[in-house]
Amino acid sequence: MTHTYLLEPAIWTGAGTFWREDGEPLPAECRTEVAHQSDCWLITGSLKVLGSPPVEFRNAYWIERPAKKGGCLRWTSDNATLGKQQGTFSVLERCILSVYRCTVSGYHGAEHYGRLDADHYEASGVLLLDSRRLSSWELLLTREPAPATGWSADSDRSAAPRTTTSDN
């Protein structure tokens, strides 16, 4: 199974549910852009929680280019709320797992991206502080149609990853 999320430049949008620490479910929307550059991969994105008032979380990830096939992808992120985070993406057969931590603040968590097909992933995650769950989320991600330029003319977008430049 070939993954498209993260491994191909694209824009992904999604909707689902965000749970606060007290367990209250709130509707949520997200947008993520994945870009591949010669020296690194970049992910920028936002998660908007549609509460009263709405809250938007923004993230920017810098991912080291894969050193070898099958290895973990190390990443760092600066987040205004959580601070500097470090993590890894592990690409498995049917899903992509991300585990992360912030050594200064103690925040840590995990995200799971389950592939449904080349254009759809189920994303779920949890943010923890010590042994306390602060929030969790489940979203259905949909890849936006490829732009007229920057993509292979090949109609099968689930093929091998492309290294064109294009992006949570």
C-alpha cells in the first residue's frame, strides 16, 4: 500500500470532532499543506475548534528528509501554546503514526493517520500533560484535487511520492 499523506505534496482539508479535557465534543475543521523541498519537508496547518468562541491551533513542522527507506521521519515544530516539539513519523503498511514530546513543558502525545484510499485518511490524536489527557480529536481528511501545475500528468495519484514543491 502506497501512502499519499505526508509522502506527496498536497493540500488536505478535514472535519470531525475535538474533545476538550472535560470530554465535551466540539465540531472541528482542519487544513494541512504538505510541501517537499530539496533539504526538508514542510507541513503547515491549522485546526479550528468551533466552540463558543472558536479557537484555532496553528502548527508548522520541519521534517528531515528520509535518510533510508523504512526509517522514521524526525520532525520539529514550534507551537505558540505548546512550545518546541520533537517527534517522529513512522510509516507503516496501513497507517502513519506520529509520537511527539515537548521536553520543556512536559506536553506529549500521538497521532494516527489511517489510509482509507489515496485521497482520504482518518486522523486521530491525543495531547497529554503527564498522565492527564488535555484533548483528543478525530477527523476525516480529504486531499484537494491536484493543481494544474506542479503535479505529474499521471492520473494515478497513488503512485510513488513526487518531489515537486507545493501544504495543517
